[in-house]
Amino acid sequence: MQPAAHLTRMLAEYLDCSDKALPEPGDRPREFARFQESVDPNFPDASTHVRWSNWEVSRVERFKSVDSAEYDEIVVCYCRYSPIEPEWKELPKIGALQEGKF
């Protein structure tokens, strides 16, 4: 539900083929933004900042696919609006990102 009690159909969609752990209740998706003063001219459309969302995972459901499906499983995370005061943090410059560093 949005703050004004309106239903929200989809906050975000992610395709992930890694072996990373699934989201759990209490996790928050990240929000990305592009602040003009931080734009890299080599990547003018890239996000420059990130912060935690005001939405919090409240329930996770897993749906196994049939053998002929394109995906092994689909995971749906239900979220509740739980406002916080997240700070925008500048993302590392493209090309300088190291795995596990944020």
C-alpha cells in the first residue's frame, strides 16, 4: 500500500541468475538517482547516487517453474511502506567498482 492507502502493483523488478541469498523480511530495495553535479561525462545516463528505500520487505513467496520455463523460480516480495530518513550516497565511478565494496 502506498502512504495514501492506494495499492501499488510493482515497486521494482530484478532478474538475477546468481547464487546470492533471496531477500528476507526486513530487507529494503535500493533507490538510484542521477545528480547532475556528479555525472561522469563518459557515462551521462548512469546513476550517481544510491539510498535505501522507504519500502520494507514484509513477506517473500517462491514459485518453482515447470521444467520448460525460462526461469527456475520466481520470487515475489511483498513490501510495506515504512519510512526512514535515508541519505543519498555517491556511487563509485564506473570502472572503479570492486566486488563487495559499497
